[in-house]
Amino acid sequence: MVMAHMDGASSRGRPVVGLEQTAARAFGAVPPPVLVLLGIVSLQVGAAFAKQMFAVAGSSGVVALRLFFAAAVLLVVWRPSLRTDRRTLAVVVGYGLVLAGMNMSIYQAFERIPLGVAVTIEFLGPLAVALFGSRRKLDVVWALLAGAGVLLLSRADGGLDWVGVGFALLAAVLWASYILVSAKLGSRTSGGSGLALGMAVGALVAAPFGVADAGPVLLDPAVLAVGLLVALMSSVVPYTLELEALRRIPPRVFGVLMSLEPAVAALAGLVVLGEALGAWQWAAVGCVVIASVGATRTVGTQT
């Protein structure tokens, strides 16, 4: 735990007055599955907006802006202290490294293959967490049904860019790692202090790649404004909601709930980017929705 939370005389490590208590009450009133769903929608709509920026700032430039603004917002809101034990610091740094790698990989995939297909491949990460961590037969049923949806959603017309597929697979590995590291971060920190510090580490890691990719374009006011919007939708909102959800449900249940991710990504790609869905993709939407509903119904008996 961050040491400042143990010091009643210090305001460092705490958000602006009353925000921590208000946020705790608000989150506590919302079921964890709803928190996950809200985070997914925010993340994927933000990803669709981000993809529209690639022609201007490049994928790495957009990632750098996203993580920079997300870190800035979270640091201002939570004002975390740097006084922490070594184990917690290691978790924070690990979270930041995984976060940066996951975002850079999936944005490279977005640049080469459709949004829905990229997220479908990336979903193999949390699906693996759900399968390997499950101890109930019913969990395996929901995970397999979600896996069937992944296979159907992957039936894209025409060929796929295999470099893009490779980046999506790398993102899948990092997403699985992110779920596990996030659970540790949630258990070792309180409020949003750990998230803020981890996001700052991620921003520092992504910054050199973003500067190399976009250069002075990153300072353009219009690019900065869209970057801030993407940061709020794709980082601040979803990661805050996910971290809170992971405090209340096991990582394996979280992984099954995230089976909605490919469907929401495909719909965001359709609405924002005009990436149409075929019959196989709509069948996949049905599979992952049913799997997610089934997983949601079992959350209460597994926590």
C-alpha cells in the first residue's frame, strides 16, 4: 500500500477533497459486471476515434498522447505519493510496462487490420486467463462459447496483414499479463494512486516511440485536443473502472466478462469507421453476448 494512505496528517496520495469517498460510494453502488461493460464501451469507441488520428500523428504518436494525458489527469486527481515499499513499486512499474506495450502493440495492429478483427485476436489473452484459471465446469462453457465467437468474428473476407496479426497476438499476451498485474495493483494500492503512478510509467515508456513517429505534430492544438479525448475514453475511464471491478471479482471471471470486447469493437468500427460486419461476424456477436450474460449470472457465486 502507498505509504501516504497510512499517514493521516498528509494529503498526498489522496484525491481532491471528498473525491475518494464519493468515488468509493459510487463504485460500490454499481455491480462489477456493469463497471466492466462501461469500461469496454468507452475503450472501444475511444479506439475508433484514435484510429482516425493515425494518418496525422501515427499509431505510436497517438499512444504517447493517450498515455500522457491519462497520466496527467490521474496524477492531478489522485496526487499519489512516491513513498512506497519496493514490492508495490515493482508492481506499479510492471503495470506501466505492460500497459505501454499492450497499447503500442494493439495500435500497430489497428493500423493494419480492422478494429474488430484486431480486438478479436487480442481477446485470446483474457480468454486464456479465463480458461486456465477456471475451476468450474460452467466457467469453461462460457469461455468456450466466447471462443466460438472469436473464431466466427475472425472470418473476415479477403486476406489479413500478417504483421498486423502478429502485433494483435503480442497484444493478447500483454493483455493477459495486464489482467494479472492489475489484480496485484488493486490489492496493493487503494483509490487511484497506483493506477496514476502506473499510467505515468507507461507514458514515459511510450513517449520516445511517439516522438519518433510523429515529431512536432504532437504539439498541434487540434491533435492535442483529440489526444485528450482519446485518453479520457480509452485510458482514464476504462482502466479506473476495470481496476475497481478487479478488486471485487477474480481475474478469471473478469476475463470471461471481457468476452464482450470483440463485439463492442466490431460495432464501434461499424459506427465510427464504417467497417461493416458480415453474417459470420453478427453470429459472433450473439455468441459473445450470451457468454458474457452467462458469466455475469455466475459472478455472485464465485466471488
